Amino acid sequence: MNWRVTLALIVAALVALSAAYAYSVSTSSSKPELTVYTYQSLFTYAPNVTAVNNTVFGGFEHQYHVKIKVVRFDSTQAMLNQLVEEKNNPQAGIVIGLTNTEAEEAVSKGVLMNYTPPNLKSVPAYLVNDLQPQHYLVPYEYSPITLDYCNVTPSYADGLGFQSLESPNVSSHLLIENPLTDSTGLSFLLYEITFYSYVVHENWLSWWLNVSKEARIVPDWDYAFTIFPAQGYHYVVSYGTDPAYFKYFGGYPGCGTEAMHYQGKTYVWLEIEGMGIVAGSNQIRVAEEFENWFLSPTVQSLIPTSEWMFPANGNVTLPSVYASAVGAENSVVLNNYISPSQIGQNLSAWLNEWQEAVS
């Protein structure tokens, strides 16, 4: 063989070996990746979406030397279905956004592992217990379900309760989200069921039979706010934090929100949103760090004006616009009357009964 050819082959082999070694070094030294499953609207209502995402996700990447991949789903149920589908080959390390209406299903399907992040000590025990007592999901935000009102005097709104909504004069101006397709509507259904079952001890279906004659049931929360408060709709099922949003952005002047009242007491149902570590993931260590990070003051202080919910971390100071928001203070929290496991065991039957009642 010609020596030039031989030399060329040797050089080519050395180059190939060098390239292979460089690729090996690059691969082995590349940052570990954390895949986050969440819902479409996480942080999208922030005044500066980019800045919030840079702080929450970029800040974690910088501090822990990892790369985060965020995968968003149109609904939390679709997200849960994906976790179940991938159970034997998990693609995500952590899931953000499953609520207390979905907690039991997620646990029973075996897609989550329990973990107690150190910062959970800053979260009130009632939020933890009402979401998932064994910490398969831990709370990061919450809000009471309330009734937003417009074109109504505040003195009249102060007396609103489930019973007053049965009046045709009120229910004909009421928008309720469908619990089969919307998490807000589902939380409201549990609000009503728990109130009638454990407070007044009456058949919860009777209320729906009366109200659904006049009230309009809409597909979801987003759609409800395309017609509220226009077209004669003065009431819509929404969240106790809405007045803070209204005030911050200067929208819906003269509107407010109220929880349900009965015999001089205020009754609230809390929609609690949680995050959990995906069972069987190869990203568990970094997912544990991220779960704790998400409960830190750095992230939790962004929740009020990015998610427009109350932060789970009780040590976070709320911005001044939250002075008019409706919280759980001085109220009867109905979540305490029913456990997450009871919800999981009965939810399917309740939804079937609801559908028959309003059909």
C-alpha cells in the first residue's frame, strides 16, 4: 500500500476516534433534563410572561445546572391520561396542575410517587390534607370557588347563597361551567354536593333540577367570560381571587365576587392545585429539587400576579390588590367534610347523576 494512502488512513482513523471521543465527552457532560408536564395556561396570565418563566424555569436551570423541557396540555385530564398511558415508560419527571378532584385517580392509577419537600413545612396542613394527605401531590396554589357578579348591588351580593340562586330572577342571569368538561365547573359541583349533603342535609340533585331550568351551562371558564357580563348574564361561577385580577388590570369596574352564605356563615370550597413526581421516572432526584423550588418564596411570590391564585406557601406576602379577594378566612371550608378518597370513589356516579338531572 502506498505510504501516502496508509498515512491518510491513519489520520482519518485518528480524526474519527477524536470525534467519537469528543461526542462522548459532550454527551456525558451535557446537562441532565427535567421534563415538566403542565396545563396550557400556566403563567400565561402574568403581566410579563417571559420574565416569570425565566425566573421559575430559567432560575432553576441556572441554579441546579439542568435543562427543563415544558410540555403543555389542553386540559389536566388529558395530562393525567398521558401519564397513565406512559406508566410503564414515563417521559416526565414532574407534573404540575392536578387538582383535588383528580388526586385520587392519579394515586389509584399509580402514576405518582409520594415525596415530602422541605418547603412543605410552609404550607398550611389543611391544604395538604384536603389535596392528598400522603404527599403524592403537594399544593402550590389554591382559591375558593365563588360567584362573580356585575350589575348587582354589593349589598344584594352579600346575601347570595345556593338557595337564592334557585330564584328564576337570579338563575336566568347565571352562567355555570359544565363539570364534565371544565375544572371550575367540577369544583362548583363538589361545592354544591358537599353543602347540601353535609350542611343542610338535603338531596343535592334537587338544586340542579331547579336551577338548570333557567341557568345557562357553558362548556368552560374561558367561554363563560366571553359573554359575562354581557348578554344579560350578571353571575358566573369563578374564583375568589378574581377581584385582584380586575383591580390590577382595571377591568370589570363595579364587579365583585362572593362565596355562598347560609344562616349567617360563609361556606367555601377550595380548588387546590398540586404537583407531583412521576413514579418510575429516571428524573426523580432533580424532580424532587424542582418540587421544593416551586414551593420556595422565589416562585410562590409570583403566583398571586401570574396565576391569580393564592400561593400555597403561607409565608408569602400578598400584593395590595388582593385586599378585595375572597379567601378562606372566617369561613367554613367544605373540603374538610369530605376526603379525597371519597371524591374519587363517588365522582363518576355524581357526574352521571348530574348529567341526567340537567338533561
